[in-house]
Amino acid sequence: MLFDYPQHSTKLAFKILKYFLLIAFFFVNLTRDIKAYNRYSYKIKEDPYFDFGYHLGLANYVGDLVPSFFRANQAKPWNGITARWNYNNHWAIKANFDYGMVSGDDKKSGIEARYIRNLSFRSAIQELNVMGEFNILPFHAFKDKKNITIYITAGIGAFHFNPKTLYNGKWVALQPLGTEGQGIPGYSKKYKRFSVCVPFGGGWKYRIKISNDRFITIGGEINLRKTFTDNLDDVSANKYLPLAFIKKYNGATAADLSIRADEYYGHPVDYNFDSRRGDRSTKDWYFSSCVTISYVFRKVQVKHFRH
């Protein structure tokens, strides 16, 4: 076999999702109890306000080319903007537009068998999502006495991706090539470069007063994305296809980029086409870790004077 494909990363991802949902359920019920009994003076302050922010950090991907979360050597820049409507001191809804890059490289995987496979990619991602946000500690940007909170967040999003690989000194888009036989009669169609994701995560934020009526918040946030595509990295098929077959229908470049072990060895290789190229049964993930800053738009209170 050209490489050994581990399964632990997907199991870990589903464990994270399971525990996140359990925590979210716990805190939703906790908020209901707090509102009902008010034992700790955590009053729900229904005084909505709006804030607008920017976040900057790093992104990673988990899939057929990266076997586990938090591979620092494969992180790429990530940033975005946020518009958030804070309904009260516990609940908010926000819209995010994120832009960044994810990548994977067998040479950086830490698994020797993957070095031989020698596949790699990078992809720009543009993502738009809507998420709910729950402050575990009550937090109001210009009313509460508490200056800090931690929160959890989850929602739904859509994103565009376009995997490319470095080939003969140039970055070549992989989706149009059909490196796994996409587009060949009797095989699947070429995959879409738009997909849906389920972002979820959490963070913290801290309130800073910059004048009597101006406030900002700073913080940090980590968000994971469960996607519904296995082609973020252009690797999905369980088996390799013969090079002559791909070359006949999809061209020489598609054949060259389908199997790249010969580049690793430095000479042509007799390939075993029973070896696994990827794992079609699992979907790809990506996540971001960012610092955040937001400007709070406070309501202007108009005073009425008697004449």
C-alpha cells in the first residue's frame, strides 16, 4: 500500500460535536432557570444593541491530507468581519463573512507512508454564516458591571473553495482536471466548489470603555466547521485509477496529479492500484482560531425639555 489511512481524526471530531451539543443543552436550561428564579441576580436585560467587529487569526483543515486537528505547521491566515445583534445580556445573533486559506501537505503530515503519496493542496475559502451566541456569564456592553464573559456559538453557513496544487512552479486548480476520474463516462460528475457547513465553537470577550458613551470589546474565538464535502482537498476516492485511463479521458496533467509518488522517489514507480488514495466515507473539516475586536453602537437617548 502507498499509505496507511488513520481513522482517529473523524472519531475525535464527532466526539467534539457531541460534547458541544451537550454543553449547549446544559447552558440553555441553566439560563431558563436563572431567569425563573433569579437566585444570583443574573437578570435578563432586554436592551438590545448592535456591534460590528473584525477577527484575525489562523485556520487549519482536517481531512485526507491532514490526519489530526491543530497541525501548526499547516496553519494558514484567516480573517473576517462580524455584524452582531445583542438581544439581551445572554443571547445574540451574528452574521460573519470570513475569508482565508486552508492547506494540507503529505510532506508535513508526520506519517512516513504519506510522504510517499506526496499529495498537497491549498484552497482559498470564502464563507458566509449566521450564528447564535450564548453568553455563559451575563454580559451587556455598556450596562452590566461584569466586564468579561465566555460564550458558546453555533449556526449554519455556506462557503466556496477551490483546491489548487503546486505543479511545475505554478498553482494549478484541481477541480477542472478530474484527478479521480470525475467527468469520465461511468464515473461521478466533477464536484461543486460550493458547500454547506455547520460552524460551532466558543470564545471570550472583554469590555473596554474608551469614553462615557463609547465601548469596544476584545476577545478570542475558536470555530470548527463540519462540512458536507469530501473534496476540500481534491482527495476522496478509495482507489487510484490507472494513469493511462485518466490520461486518455482527462489529459496528461490530471494523470500526473492523480499519483505523485514518482516525484517523491525521483523516478517512475510501479503503482499498486489497490492502494487507497483517500477515504470517501468521511467528510472534511476546517476550523479557525482568531482574536476579535468589536465596536459597540450604543443607543442614543434623547432628552426632552419642558418649555
